[in-house]
Amino acid sequence: MIRTEFLCKSFGKLDVLKDISTEIKKGEVVAIIGPSGGGKSTFLRCLNLLEFPTRGRVYIDNIDITTGKIDIKKVRQNMGMVFQHFNLFPHKTALENVTYGPIKVKKTPKVEADQLGKDLLSKVGLAEKAEAYPSRLSGGQKQRVAIARALAMQPEIMLFDEPTSALDPEMVKEVLDVIKGLARSGMTMAIVTHEMGFAREVANRILFLEGGRLAEDAPPDIFFTKPNSERACQFLEKVL
Amino acid sequence: MVLDFVNCFNSFFLAQILGQAIGQTGLVLDFGKIVPNIPFILQGIGITLAFTLVSALIGFAWGTILSIFKISNIRPLKWFADFYTSIFRGTPLILQLAIIYFSTPQLIGYAIPPFQAGVITFSLNSAAYSSETIRGGILAVDKGQREAAMTLGVAYPLMMWDIILPQAFKNILPALVNESIALLKDSSLVSTVGALDLMRRGQIVASEKFIYFEPLIFVGLIYYLMVMSLTWVAQGFERRMRRSD
């Protein structure tokens, strides 16, 4: 479903990603972990071209999206993204945040979009917060609204960029539970995370990025018990 | 010799003017003298306000467009907007007004009425200033907002209109009010091309009655009250906006 070939990204002289070639299959849940500055977020952001790769290719459903000929807006509509800092629209209510994409981009009639929005908000446990502005919501609630907003476009792929890193500890679980539910429903997902227990539980595969390289690509059982690389061993010693 | 004459003339003239007000016993103001002219002066309020409002709105709209040019990746648009701003900020407003009112008819063969010449000048000038403010406001919006809109597949113009600009305007509202206040006061410059605004009416009364302090102070008071009301309205606005945070 998503395939990268020799993906490289440099910011000036800094090489953040070096020749990443990998694939995420339909229905797979991939957790991307590794030390800070290892290129995890940049890799994720290259998948929907929020960062344009310096070299290399990104294929979505076997279509190269880096040629410049593809309407990237169409590609992005099919890839929901959830950010570390939620990025909800502060001047819109929770429901308006969720229905904005369907109404303005997909031209869904408002009544229909409102129904979809309410369904999604109750799915993330926030039906009663539909009319609340983001400033009135807790971090965990904001992130769940953000997930609902991404789902409202009915994407086939969901990208999560450290969805729980900006949350107070007691709110992490409510967000992870929503993501777990999505994983069970068969959604294709790529999740950058520092929650090792969560990665082990929901991911089918772990990508370990270190120093801009894909140092390890393994199922969680293998990665967490007997990782191949020295760096992965050191990393796991520190975080587990 | 000539200089002596000029000096002599000047002091005579000054004494004439001051003599009216100061007399023998110092400054004596008699507003009773201008009472019959007050309705005439007050009619200028409408003209000054209409002038300010129209110029502010056009200037704001054009300033928004210029600010989008300034942040765009299209080089010629950026150059144009920067050059435009430098011209209107780099020359006196009264000169711009004079060029548009007195000089352009020479070029286009059509005499622009004073009010319209004023609105054109002040809109163009105000746009140059507010485009900088609006540009700052746009850049101050968290870039995550833009990314969130992009990942939903929202097109650039729609993203600007629905997501970025509303947040930018909210942030710069106080600065925009300042711009309107400046515009309200600067509008008195149209008196130089003969538009019958508040300032001009004050001057007319002054020269008719040959008293200066009373009509000009009266006009000054009206300007002051208008600026104060504008400030209060803005403060009320801001308070209401804060409540939604």
C-alpha cells in the first residue's frame, strides 16, 4: 500500500533520512520507534509529502507520488494524519473540526456530514463535546477529536506522529485505546511512538530508525526480545 | 531690506491673529460666537466617518491581498507587493493625495472629485501599512494549522480563507484598530483638496468669522471623541474575543 525506495531527506547539510526502503501493506500496523532525532517524524511526514523527499520515491498503491505530476491533495485525502500537538482549528467547535474536511473538500451535504461527525465523535467517546471549542477540551479529548477529524475523510491509511507525547500521563490511555480500536478494525496505520508497551501490543511490525537509517525492521516479538542491531539493544535497555 | 519687510509683515500678521484671541487680558474663548455654525460643522462628522470607513475597508481588503502576495512563492508578486509598500510608506501621504487629486486628471483627462480622490489615496496608502501587519499575523499562526488543513486535502485559497486568515485577523485586531484610528485622523488631510470634512468645515467657519481657536478646538474635540469611541468599541471587541479562548 505504501512503499518507499531509497528515501532520503536532507535539511541543508543535515541528512535526516538515508536510503529508507520499506513497505507498509494493507491492514498492517507499523510502529516507528527510535531515539530522538533519528528521523522518525520526518519519515512519516515524507509519506504524505508534508516534507518533500530530497531523493528517492514514495509509492502509494503503486503510484509514485514524488513525480510532481500527482495531485497531492487527492493523495492526502486518503491518508489521515494525527499530530503530536493536535492542531485542531481553534475557531471551530469539535464537530466543525470533524466535519470541515467532508463539507469543504468532499462536498458532503452538511446534514450528512454532521451525522458522520457525530457518529465519529461518539466513536471516540466525545459525543457530548460536539459543540465545545478546542480550548475547552483536555489534551486527551483534543487528540481524540483530531483522530475523529482525520477519520472523517474516510482514509485508507492513518499516520500518527507521536500522538501521546504532548499528553499528561493520565490521558495517554484514552487516546491509545482509540488507536487500538482502529487497529482492530483493520485500518492501515503508521505510528511514530515512544510508548513501547503499546507498540508491542498493537503493531505487526516495528521499524527502528536511528541516525536516519532503518536499523531494524522486525515483528514486535523478535524486536523486543532479540534485536539484531547493537543500537537497538542499547535503545531497548534504556527505555524498557 | 526685503527681509526686514517680511519680518515686519509677519509680526504684524501674528499680532493680528493673536490679538483676536488674547486681547488685553490673555486668552478668552467665546464659543457662543460659533453656535450658529455648529450644525454646519457637525455635518462633517458623517463625511469624515464615511471617508474613514470606506478607505479602511478597501485598504484592508487590498492589504490582505498584498500580504498574500508577500508570503507567496511567486517572485514577481512578492516583488510587486514589496515595491508597492516601499513607495507608499516612503512618501508623504499629503503628496500622494496631491498627485492623485491634482496630477492624475492631467493624465486621464477626468477630474476626480475630492472625496473619491481621498478614498483612493487613503485606501492605497492604508493597504501598504496593513499588508505588513496582516503578513505578520499570518506568519504568527502556528504552522501546524496549515499542516492540518493540508493533510485534509484542503486547497490553498480555501485554507487561507477558512483557517489561516480568521486566526491571523484575531491576533492583529488591536493593530488594525490603530490603523483605523490613524486613518480617521489622517482623513483631515482631504481638507487640503476641498472635501467638506470636519477639518475643512472648521477652517471655513474660522475664516468666515475670523476667529480661530473656537472652531478649531471644537473640531479637535469631535475628533478626540470619535477616536475614543473607536477605542472603546475595539476594547469591547477584544474582550469578547478573549472569552472564546
